[in-house]
Amino acid sequence: MNNNEGKIERAMELALSCRRCGSPTDAKFNSKTATWTTYCDCGKIDKHFGEDVDKETNELVKVLPKKKK
């Protein structure tokens, strides 16, 4: 995995993190409705439009620091 793929993966993880407690969530994408459903250990279940998650991921990729080797 190259550095850019790692940044995208990390940004996606942050974009789908819990809005209540901030921890990573289990997420499932529904291609029929183009929405992400997130399930957090704190009990919060949420839905996010796919295009909103994509926009947030793109913005996060821009500001995430590069990993040091």
C-alpha cells in the first residue's frame, strides 16, 4: 500500500467515525440508496449520504500528515 492509499483509508475511517464519541465505527454501504450506515459501540447508529462522506474524505486527505518511514 502506498502512502496515498494509507491517507485515503485513514481519512475514510475518520469520516465514518462516531459523531457522538469520536471512536471508529463499523460501517456498511448501501449501494441502492448510496448511504453509509455506521454502528458505534456507544450505541449510536447513524446514516450518511455517500457523496457527503466522499467530500469529507477528500478534505481530510488534504490535511492529514504524511506518515514517517
